[in-house]
Amino acid sequence: MPIDEAEERLRVGPPADHAAGLPAVRLSVTNAVRRMGIVKATRNLLALNQVDGVDCMSCAWPDPQGKRHTAEFCENGAKAISWEGVRETVEPAFFAAHSLEDLAGRTDHWLEAQGRLIHPMVRRDGGTHYEPISWDEAFALVATHLNALDGPDEAVFYTSGRASNEAAFLYQLFARAYGTNNLPDCSNMCHESTSAGLAATIGIGKGSVSLQDLHEAELIVVSGQNPGTNHPRMLTALETAKRNGARILAINPLPEAGLLRFDNPQKARGLAGRGTGLADELLQIRSNGDLALWQAIGHLLLQAPGAVDRDFVDRYTTGFDEWERHARAVDRAAVLAATGLTWSQIETAAAMLAASKRTVHCWAMGITQHHNAVATIKEFVNVALLQGNIGKPGAGLCPVRGHSNVQGDRTMGIWEKPPAWFLDALGAEFGFAPPRLPGHDAVDAVKAFRDRRAKVFVALGGNFVAAMSDTDVTTAAMRDATLTVQVSTKLNRSHVAAGRTALILPTLGRSEQDMTGGKVQRVTVEDSMSEVHASRGRSAPAGPLLRSEVDIVCGLAAAVLGDRHGIPWASFTVDYDRIRDRISRVVPGCADYNARISDGGFTMPHGPRDSRTFPTPQGKAVFTVSPLVVLEVPPGRLVLQTIRSHDQFNTTIYGLDDRYRGIRSGRRVVFINALDLAELGFADGDMVDLVSEFSDGVERRAARFRLVSYDTPKGCVAAYYPETNPLVPLDSQAAVSGTPTSKWVVVRLVVSGT
Ligand SMILES: Nc1nc2c(c(=O)[nH]1)N[C@H]1C(S)=C(S)[C@@H](COP(=O)(O)OP(=O)(O)OC[C@H]3O[C@@H](n4cnc5c(=O)[nH]c(N)nc54)[C@H](O)[C@@H]3O)O[C@H]1N2
Ligand SMILES: Nc1nc2c(c(=O)[nH]1)N[C@H]1C(S)=C(S)[C@@H](COP(=O)(O)OP(=O)(O)OC[C@H]3O[C@@H](n4cnc5c(=O)[nH]c(N)nc54)[C@H](O)[C@@H]3O)O[C@H]1N2
Ligand SMILES: [Mo]
């Protein structure tokens, strides 16, 4: 990946001790006006997250019920909507002037900063440039390729979590009617471990809380999450909970600003001071120490008077005795080695849990992107079950999702391993026999292209090449595809590292008015707390040729399938209510879909949350036993975690600053403990290359990072993604979920250029 020249101006200052406040408001508004102009900025920002407004695309945090603020958005939501609403457009002339080779030499930031894609483009086999193509010809080209494959499993249909429920439902229908379950999505790299861990224990792969539960909690545990940057509106909920008397326990290797204090920009009081203190305790745990920590906490809770909800355990769970035996025998030395904490710190945490009758457990990527992520999540569940913290007000499990509709996409059937009942319902509704073999997840998809078992890649959004692990392997694999099709809003690495024939199909963003079929259409999304609601774009589309995702999926499906199975693709584009009628008959919990979203939305059913019914094979919630494995790091090596800066959305780099961590004008930094610097013979400011070491014997390298002395546990370093993705081996995956271990990469540092 090319390196930004601006990196030369990289400056490092002290990290912030609190999040948001006045700078956040000022930045979000000036940014929006600069990118969109004042009229569009005002219209878009005021519609964000309002009833009948635009659902923010920056994260999956829910909107408050009832009264909302006039400005119901955060700094990063404003960035996301401004980034979509930019005035710049990428015309066909741009592609005539820039060959693929030229584009390959540009940075990710530069590519996206060119503006909105507005014309369908094709790179023909052997061509050096993208050229314009008509929609009809583009659809026909896809049909020719897909219908010439030896079998439907040679095609892969990827989805990024921004797609609406309507687009996602039709897209999986298209893939399955074509004949494959090859439906990898960004969840495979994100919360897949959560879905696996929760399904195995409480019977449903989704969180069990509402916003109100956070407000009413006595204790909120925030593990492996940086809400100040990635879910800023969660800070408002934490602030409310604090005001109601809650305590907060943060578990994170880094003292993230948003976990420490929050200066609420929506309150006048917040504009002046340093706001509300959030975390009462911060455990600076070593990377991947969480499984050990929660086993130790379980052990201590068994001995704490009144900490166990025996009645809940007896009535609603199974497997307790075995878990108890294992928890009582926990290996203290192993816990201390894995966590890097002292026993008394762990006792403090356990005492906070013991004292709380209503605890919410929140978590994100610091938990899910590890080798034993699924086991860790099951251990959260063990402790929640032990204390009866599921299915009562103020308590529960709260995986905090990333992409704004990643949860809804899964509900709509974007899943490479669909359950049989879903396929039965889909087949019955549309009169065909869906394929039954499980499909490829994200990692398997790369391997299938690498090994030439797959040939055509279709992406509904996202930036697969940059988001995936092992960038060099992924890039080579995708370049080998006979056809890649990207439905996109902005130019990115996946358009450059494209197949031999490559299509870019430009689409409307969520903030734009969708007039498909000649009427105003709305779409729906499901947030992290299973609330489904409508989103309606307001601003004029970036270009006259743009089509909605629904329209593009229907165009592709009609061209590829013709009238196979008699699915009325064209009719869906006339009125999205027709799609929702179909969803209501296929997806449980979606009855009366159209009526209920017109009425402000609804909550998807969730047995454990609603009635303490656990849809597991045993009919009860399941205590599970996971062996405590302490991962070894060879001498002189460090564990790298790959994280987001405050100025990016996944692979979209808005700018080169990370205000909260004291970084300006650069991204190629490695945060490292001062003791490691000294031990390894380096100093703050030195330039190094990172070399990752893995059991396959391959040494992967990423060049030119500046070392930054930082408050991170000894042995644990951090650097930004996607620059570090070349270091994550494709085979380095979480057990069971297959998620790339983006938070556990063993590296050594070498002096740059040697
Ligand atoms: N502005 C903005 N918002 C976003 C995104 C974005 O890129 N920008 N991305 C969206 C998406 S798709 C997602 S999934 C979410 C991601 O939201 P987060 O999960 O908050 O994202 P990361 O930056 O990966 O942060 C991981 C956190 O886990 C901590 N951590 C790392 N390893 C461990 C560990 O072993 N144990 C513990 N306890 N903690 C650990 C890190 O120090 C860091 O604070 O945000 C969503 N929202
Ligand atoms: N090393 C490392 N790798 C990671 C992670 C990590 O923490 N560390 N995190 C992982 C996680 S949690 C995730 S979710 C994935 C993210 O993986 P993806 O979802 O694939 O990637 P994004 O960067 O969110 O995709 C950005 C692109 O989406 C397109 N886009 C934006 N809006 C729209 C829209 O409305 N419609 C359409 N069709 N396209 C749109 C634009 O063209 C933009 O360039 O990355 C994963 N990769
Ligand atoms: Mo994500």
C-alpha cells in the first residue's frame, strides 16, 4: 500500500483525558459545511437520526425513544454524512486520465477523497483503464460471466453492513436463486464471534438489552471497545447511567479518552468543563487476557455472599455444576500471566460485580478479533447467567455492533451458514429449492479465489481487499478473479485490486433521496439493540445516473436469472413495500412490517430478553466450560493489535489525525510501552518496520512506522488498520467463528530499511 507523503509531517502530543465537548461540535459542523455546503449540511445534519429522518451510517448504536435532541448526532456521524454528501464527483474523464496502475500508486485516503462515483464503469479484460458502460450492458456482462461458470459456487456475493434490509433481503434471494450460499459479509471480520458465542449459550446470536437497560443498570462493563471514537452516542447513555447512580468498569489495554471522561456537547454544561467521569475502574489488561479474567471473576463470585442468583441458575440454565467445578479450580498463576493484572485488581472488579444486582456487559472488537474470542464471550455469558443478569430490566448482554445495519443484514439472510428453517421459508415464499451446502465466509472466499475455485466476486458495498486480512494474498487472489463487481459510493482499494474484468456500479448513499419507480422510497435498518426503523434520504443524488442498491440488485438478478423461478424482480423496484411484504412472510418477527415501520418502528423478538426463554436445543441457557489457554509470545516479540483512529471509518480514512491519542498528520505509528522500547534498544521516535511471524513460516512486513511511547501494557503494541492488514495471516483466525485475529498479531520490530 502506498504511503502518504503527509506522513513526513507527523506530530505526536499528549493523549486526551476526555472525549467530545466543544471541539467535537465545532469540528463536526465546520467539516460538514466545508464538504457539503451550508444548505445541504444543515438539511442533512438536522435529519440525522430523527423520526422519519436518515439513519446515521456511522455505527449501529440505537436512537433514543421519544424525545430527541435537535442535533441527534455525534462528531463522527457528522463526518460520515459529510463524506457521503461531498460536492466532488468522479467523472468518466477522471478514469481516462488515471490508469489502474496510476490508481494503484495512490493512498486509500486519496482514492476516497476524489468524491462520489457517478457513472457505471468497466475495466475490460486486458484494459489499462476503466471506461464508461451503460447500466444495461453492465448487467448483461455480469449475466454472461455468471451463466458461464461451471457451477454457482464459483461465485461469491459479499455484503458490507451498510446495505438496507430491503437490499440485503433481495441480494441473498438473488444469490440463493442463482444457486449458492456463498454470502460472506463484514460480520465475518467483526462480530461473528459474538453470534457464535451467544447462539451456543443463550440460543440467539444477538444482544439482550435496550437503551433503557443501560440507563437503569447498576454496573456497566465495557470490554474491548473504544466508544469515544467508534460509538460516541454510547457516551450519552453511559453519562445518563452514571447520573442514575451506575458504576462503570472498563477493561482495555489502552486508557481510551472516551472511557475516562465525557464532556457532552449536547449540554451547555458540557461546553465548558471536562464533563462527567465515566469509568470508576479501568483494568489495563494484556491483549487477550479477558478469558482468564472472566474465569477468575466467576471463581471469586462463587465465594462472594449474595453474588449468585441461585434461583435463576436453577430455573433457567443447564451445565452449572461442571462450570462450577472448573471455575473453583481456576489457575491463579495462569490468570495473572494472561491478564498482566494483580489479583487485587481482579478482586476489585469482582467486588463491583458482586455488589450489582443489574449488570450490563458491553463489548466490541477488542474481544471478538482474538483466537479464543468465542470462548471469552461464552465466559461473559457464564458470569451473566450466574448472576441472573439476562431478561430483567437494567441488565443483559450488549455486543455493540459496528456497521449501521450489519445486524439487520444477518436477520435478512446474509449468512454463509443459513439455518434450515430460513431456507425452508425462503423456498416456500418464492417457489424454489435454495442450496443447502454452507458457503464461504470471508477468509474462505479469499482462499477460493486464490486456489481458483471461485471466479466471480460481487460486492454490495464495502472494501473487501483493504478490510480483509493478509492484504498481499487477498490482493493477488482478487486480481485473479475473472470478474469483480463493486456496488459502491466511493473509489477504494477494491476497485484498484480488481478482477480481470471489473465493474464499478455507483449507488445512492443513504442520505440521498431515493425516487426509484417514480416515488419516494424509504428503507429500513436494525440497530445493535434489535430496533427496526425506517430511513429516508433527503438530499439530491450526487448524479443523475445513480441507482439505489435495491434497483441494482434487481437489475443484476433479472439479467442473470431471467424468469427462472418466476421471481418478479422488476416489481420490487416500483414499491419497496412489496419487498417488505415478502420479508414479513419469511423472517420471523417481521409480521405487519410495513404498518409497524410507518408507526415508528418495532423491536425484533428476543426470547431471553423478553421472557427468559432460551431457544437452545436444551431449552435452557447453557453454562459452558472453556479451557484457559495462555498464548505464548516468543522472547523479543510483541503482540500487535490493529485499531481505528478517531479520523477514519474502517477503510475510509477521513484525515490523518487521532486527536484523542495525541497523533496529528500521520497514521503510521506504533504505540508501545516505554519498558519495551528500552528492552528492545529503541527510542520514542525511531522508525521501524513491523515483521509478523506466524506458524506458516511466512514473514509478513509493513514498512516505516514511527514508535510512540504510550500507556499500553508491556508486550502489547497497537497500530492502525488497514495499514497493518498485510501483517495479519489469512490463517490466523478465531476458533469456531473464523474471524481474522486482528487484535493478536505476533510481531518483531526491525530498524526501517534493514
Ligand atoms: N468513527 C468510527 N466509528 C465506527 C467505526 C470506525 O471505523 N470509525 N467502525 C465501526 C465498526 S464496523 C465497528 S466493528 C466498531 C468498532 O468499534 P471498536 O471495537 O471500539 O473498534 P477498535 O478500534 O477496533 O477498538 C478496539 C478496542 O478494544 C481494545 N482491545 C484490543 N485488544 C483487547 C483485548 O485483548 N482485551 C480488551 N479488553 N480490549 C482490547 C482496544 O484497545 C480498543 O480500545 O465501530 C464502528 N463505528
Ligand atoms: N486489521 C483489521 N482489519 C479489520 C478490522 C480491524 O479492526 N482490524 N475490522 C474489521 C471490521 S469490524 C469490519 S466491519 C470490516 C469492514 O469492512 P467493509 O465493510 O468491507 O469496509 P468499509 O471500509 O466499511 O467499506 C467502505 C466502502 O464502502 C462503500 N460504501 C460506503 N457507503 C456505501 C453505501 O451506502 N452503499 C454501498 N454500496 N457502498 C457504500 C464505499 O465505496 C467505501 O469505500 O473491516 C474489518 N477489518
Ligand atoms: Mo465492524
